Amino acid sequence: MMMRSPGIAAALALLVVLVLLPLVLPKYYVDLVTQVMIYAIFAMSLDILLGYTGLPSLGHAASFGISAYTVGLVSLKVTSLFFVVMGAALGVSLALSALLAVLAMRSRGVYFLMITLALAQLLWGVAFQWRSLTGGDDGLTGIRRPSLGVSVSFADAANFYYLVLVFFVLVVVVLSVLVRSPFGNALRGIRESESRMASLGYNVWLYKFLAFVIAGTVGGVAGMLAAYHIGYVSPADLGILLSAKVMLMVILGGAGTLIGPALGAALVVLLENFVSAQTERWTLILGAIYVCVVLFAPHGILGTFKLKPRQAAET
Amino acid sequence: MTFWLVQTFNGLSFAMLLFLLAAGLSVAYGLMGILNLAHGSYYLLGAYLGLTVIKTTNNFLLAILCAVAAVAVLGVVMQRFFLRRFYKNELAQVLLTFGFLFIIGDLSLWIWGGNPQVLPKPSLFEASYRFGEVVVPSYRVFVIGLGLLVALGLWLFQEKTSIGAIIRAGVDDEEMTRGLGINTPFLFTVVFAVGAALAALAGVVGGPFVGVYPGADIEILLFALVVVIIGGVGSLKGAFVGSLVVGLLDNFGKALFPELALFTMFAPMALILIARPAGLFGKE
């Protein structure tokens, strides 16, 4: 408890700052922070799998992209009512991650990595080739911001920012409660030793399955918000580059925490925005960041500066 | 009938190309526990280097030699100075090799530009053979022959030579092999370099019909991964059978269901995984 109250105080202070930001920041930066929060949600969702359960998915973009495509298809062809679109998008990403979980969880270790990658890349291929439904590599354009049936317009950057903030806070609260719950402890136990948890009577498969589905659904939240944010979905939203980028965010910030991935997401998004404005060679620099993180900060920023003794003891 | 023959033939030549790629990827993981996502970059780099050499010297054989040698050196550097430090740490390997994938991809884009390019065929294989209604380009015959030759060579090397026996022992139990006094680190570097060289060879040889373009590295990597998943990690036989399966499925998929080509490759992969999670010839 001694640890938690300052943590909660800091979180509340951050929340106040986030609430006040649109009042002082220009529109460009409001958009940027919106983007940071969306990717923070995405990175935190992967961390449930990667950091807490020890399942290194290299296909996490699947849930992000399928949700984004659902938003695109439903809002362009059926209705723009937010709750309908959201229900469809999250339902589809939940169903998809359940399916992927069943397939991928038959394997472990490096096979898990390769299979999650191959499955996500397959969806990428379907999105790329099924032109009549998905628009192929042109993607789906002209996705309007959601309508809640009230007079608030989310086309306005600040209003949309607050919508994303609501989801961000919700996700942070839900995931914080989750990782501190007995369920979260069981996930960490599985990460440390699957066989020990199994012999203690835990249904390891079910826990891993649920972790996968939760991660996929929260990833779907990020994909939904991203589709609304930029108004555009393309196969890249399902692709390996995004899956690897979100993995980098998690590792860069510090896996096995919730702050870490959010921090990593903020760093990568901000760097990408500022570096891309300066040079065409962002990919080169991003590649160098990957290499440097592995060589110099394998436990992420949090691990390097804060948790060094404990992390070192763990490994 | 003509359709089936031509597609089977095209599928076979693509399958042989895939085998050149997947052999190195599979053995690198099976032997030294390295998952190298930059393996597709060797293909890309091999194809681009080959293109440059052909353009300047107009010599296909020289292009193969230069590309293979250069990429083998790159493989040695990557393995000795980077990957070796992250043995059995798959997450670090993934991020590290992904970094290399980005760096090599972007440097190639910088040097060779963004337009898709096709390598010229060697003049020796310009012609086509004709069997009734079936027209068979001799270049594809050459690719199939080359793939079979490499497969046979690798198989003989692995099964009949003492170094091959050491490699097999290393795949089974690396520590024990080292304990017997065998210099496994050196062996690992050599095997890794050979795998990289084969991928570069695939780049030059595949250049005339698959072509080379930004993003080819990732696309080729996916194919090679699916081959390894189907065949089983660390098994040459698995890589060979997997290549045949994927090469043929991809060709027929593209010809019969153009909108869902990747799905025809995926469905069998999912089926095989459900039946055998470690692939056809992999160890649990």
C-alpha cells in the first residue's frame, strides 16, 4: 500500500495534465498526444501477453488492424452510430484473437513468434488482395469521426482527444486492476514457470487463452480509435512492421509494467513525428533504435534506470 | 491439362527458390537457436548486388559470386558480433534482426531506388523449350536444376561427411557437442554464412522472375517462415518438403483464386499446425 498511494497520486496528477492539455496546446500537438495515447493503449495490450504472460506475439497488429477494418467497413457501409461500430469492431477483434489464440497456442517459444507473425501476415495478405471488400493497398478512405447521437462533434481535435482520453483511462484502470488481481498473478506465474503453475492446479491453457483474448480486444480498442483518428485503414495496419513496432514500444519502455509500454509508445510516436519531419531516412533511424535498444537497454528504460537490481536478479 | 502442367512447373521453380531461402533460416535456428528475421534482407541485398554486377559486367556468374561472397561476409559479421551474444534469447534476436532488416532495407532503397527491377536472364537461358502445347522457359529449368543440386549437395554434406554429422549433433544437443571438444562457435559462424550465401544466391537467381523491390525482403521472409513452420525447424528435409508445398500452393492459389491467394497457402499451414504443432519434420 505504501507503494500504491504515491503511484495513484502520480497517476491522478498525470490525468489532470492530460485533461488540461488541449486547453493550452496547439491543434497539431493535441493530435500528436491523441496518437500517443492510442499507441500507448496498443502497447499496453501487447504487454499483457509479452511482459506479463511471457507470450511473445509478433502478430499483434492483427487485432489492431481487423478492428480498424471493421470500423471502416461498418461506418462506411452500414451506420456511423458509435456504439454499433464499437460493438462490431471489438466483437470482431475478440473473436479473431480467440481464433488466433487457439491456433498459435499449440506452439511455444520461437514457433509462437513465427506462427503469430505468419497468421497476422496472412490477414495482411487478405486485406491486400481482396480488393472488392478492403480496397486493396489503397485501403478504406473517408472514415468519419464517430457520432454519439449528441451534438458534440468529434471532428474537432480537442473533442476527439477527450474521447480517446476516456478510453485511455478506462484501459489503464482495467489493466491495472487486472495485473494486480489473482488472475494477473497467475499470468506472471505462467511466465516464470508454466509447469509449476500446471502442477499447482492452474488451467494454464485457459489463462493463456484469456490473456491472448484480452490483449487482442484491448488491441482492438487501439485499432478502432486509430481508424477514427486518421480516417483511413490500410493493410499496413495489419502488417509485420506495426507488430514489430509495438513490440519495440513494449521492450523500449520496459516489459512487465504498464507505464513502460506507454512510455515506449510515447517515445516512438514522438520520435517518428519529429524525425520524419527532418529526414526521409526515418526507417534507417528506426532500425538503429531497434539495434541500440537490444544492445544497450535490453530491459527497457524503466528496467535500466529503476529496476536494475531486481531485474538483474530475475534473469 | 496445359494449365496444370505449366502451373506445376512454375510452382516447382518457385519452390526451389524457397528452398534456397528456407534452408539457411531453418538450420540457423535448429543449430544455433537464432531466429533471423533479416534473412529476407540477404535475398534483397543479393538481388541488388547481382543487378549492379550484371549491369556493369554483363556476367551472370560473376554476379552470383560477388553477391554470394558479399552477403556471406555480412552474415559472418552479423552472427559473430551481434547474434551470437543473444543465444536462446528470442525476443532480443527478433528486435535485433528486425533492426537490421530496416537498416538494410532503407539503405537499399537509398542506393537502388524504389522502382521494382528485374534482373536480366543469362543469355545461355534465354530460350524456351516446347513440348506440344506446353512452353517451358529454359531459365526455370535451370532454377529447378540448381535447387535440386543444392538440396542434394546439402543432404550429402549433412548425411555423409563428418562435419555434417557434427552439425546434426549440434542440432540435437549443442552443449554435448561442445563438451566433446568440437569448436562449435566456429562451426556456427560457417553454417550461418552458408545460409546467408544461399539466400543471396536465391536473390540473384530469383531476380529474373521474382524481381527485386523495396519490401521484397519482408515478403520473401514470410514465405520462408511459412516453409519452416510447415517443414519443421532445423530439418533440411522439412525445408525441402515445405518449399514444395508452399511453392505449389502459392502458384495454384494465385492462378485459381487470385483474390485469396495467400489464403490457399494459409489454410494448409493451419491444418498442419493443428495436426503437428512442430511442423512435418520438426521435433517437439
